Amino acid sequence: MGFMIEEVLKYIEEEDVKFIRLAFRDAYGVQKNISVMPGELKKAFDGGAPISARDIAGFEDCPYASLYLHPDPNTMAILPWRPDNGKVMRLFCDVCTPDGEVYEADTRAILRKAVEAAKAKGIEFRFGTESEFYLFRKDEEGNPTKIPYDSAGYLDIAPIDRCENVRREIILTIERMGLTPESSHHERGPGQNEIDFHYGKPMKAADQMTTFKMVVSTIADRCGLVADFSPMPLPGKPGNGYHINIYAKDGDGNDMVQYAAAGILEVIRDITIFLNPTDASYTRLGDTSAPGSVQWTSNGESELMYIGSYRGQTRVELRSPDASSNPYLVYALLIQAGLSGIERRLSLPTEMTENAALLPGSRREAAQLALNSAFVRSIVPEGIIKEYTKA
């Protein structure tokens, strides 16, 4: 259920909201925000709230000194950890130019364009996520350490699983913000956790992931801990994945996801820099249960893509991304690659073939593949490509 601008303004007046965070993302999906007072929000809805553009990663080449944040009323959420008196609201924003046009490097706009392209072809995509993170202790001065909060393993329970109460608080907080987690559990690494979400429409799924990371980091900090989503927080221990479940159907309800999967596999090497943007990402890929080659399987655990059937529906899970990626950009690329596969009724390659191509082994290799990719250049603006592929 969405909100109208008038409803948001009325809620602010009736519920004693004192601060509004206008949130947006840089090229990497890192959340940024400015805070405004209630009396300024109507101005932001009408004409946008200005920000200095060239200080934002991916916006450095912006031809405008200022860009403008236009709040999306459908993303209204109260931050539950703030006081009940003088509440704090968060609204996600579109980034626009001074004349009101969407700024091309706003990755939320790139995702919206991909969703519209799919809709024009009668295809609906949805995404579900499985995101892993570690919880580490802080030292006596409150600085982060690499000491895990517990020594538990996969699916362990309390008391060895000391993270259980933190996960519960995260889930309760997320629910209060209008999101619906599916499940949670302790992962294989010491202090490592996973929280999963149901399939959602692409924009909601991307907003959800952004909110999720903020909530996890905030709740961990309130518990005297630090949350780490990085790809390989501990040498020799399992890395953190951001597995993405993909759904695609046409207007008649026919399952199109195998064609979409074939389209994604076709360009996966070209788009890896956006799914795995840090040097540490390539330490994870090919290590333990993380994929290292362009393989799909119907029964394996560590290949790039799992494709199987569950309750009469094809299930596709992409296992290479990590949470240092920008979900808006990732979903846009997956939709566009999936559409290409659907349009051509592309067949999957042979399952578990011996001569499968390898995923890029370094950020440098991944960057070069993206720079040479016509597919990437047809979707990703030059400023963002430049940001991701710089030395």
C-alpha cells in the first residue's frame, strides 16, 4: 500500500515527527541523507531539496553544482530506535537535475527504467534475497575488532548461538518499518548470520536491502557490536554472500525464468564488477562455497547458479553477488540481461560443463570486461562505469 503526499504531511503533523531524513544512494548503493524539519518537506515534494553533487561517488562529473532530492512518499518509514516523542521519518528520494529531470547516474532511476522495459514486454520480475553478515565485538574504547561475537556454526541454537537475540531484534525492527523477513539463522562462520526475504518487486526489494543493511548496522551498534557485510571479513572463514532468487513471468503467468537465467549467464562475466565491486570480492569468489566459474546446477551447493523446481515453480538462485554491491544497479542489470534471454528464448548452457568460463579473478579483470562490454554500456551511464573501473 502506497502513501500520498498529503497523507505523509498529515502523519507528520499528527504523530509529532520532528526530523525527516531524505535518503539517496551513491553509485555503490551506500546510503546518504540530509535531514530537514517538517516545515521544509512540502518544499522538497514540490521542487526538491538541494545537495552538493560533485562530492558523491559516481556524481563527480555532474555538470550541475547542485542536484535535488525528490522524496518518494511510498517509502515513508519511522525509524523505530529513535524517541517516540519527536519521531524521525525516513523517505527514499529520486535524484534530479535543477530542471526536474531524473539524473542519469541515480541508480534508483536506472532500476526504474529496467522495470519499465520489462513491463513494456509483458514481463514481471521479482527478487528474493539471502544476505549474510558477521557480528564482531568492540574493544573497551568502542572501536571495531575482528573478534566474533560467538563460536557457533551452521543452524546452531542458543546458548552457543549468542547472536540469536540480536537477529530477533533486527527482525522486529524491520517489521516495524513495514518489511517482512522470511527466516533467519546462524551461518557457518563464527558470529556469522543470515536473514532472508521473500520475493518482492524490484524497487521494493532494492529499498528493502538498503533499509536492511542500515537496520543491521544500527541494532548491532546498540548492542555494543559491529556488523560486517564485507565479502571476506575473516581469512580462512566463510565469506559473506548476497544470494539473489529470481522470478520472471509473462502476462499469462508462464514461467520465463529459465530463459532469463540463460541471459544472465551469457553476460555474467561482463557485469561481475557491479555484483562484486571490491578487491575483497575476488578473495571470496572461488573460495569455500562461493562460485568461481560460470556453471549452473540442479543439485549443487557452490556453483554460480542453482536452477531447480519447488512446488511447481522454477527456482533460480544467483550466488556470486556480495553485499558491497548496489542492489538498484544489480537488479537493473539482471532484469535487462534476463529480458535479453527471454526475447531470444535463449537455452541454458550444458549443466556442469567441464570447459566452463571462469569468473573474473580480480577487480582489474572484471573492470576490463565491463569496459569492453556493449551490454554494460547500453545500460550503465558513463559516470558510473568510470567510478567502478577506475584504478
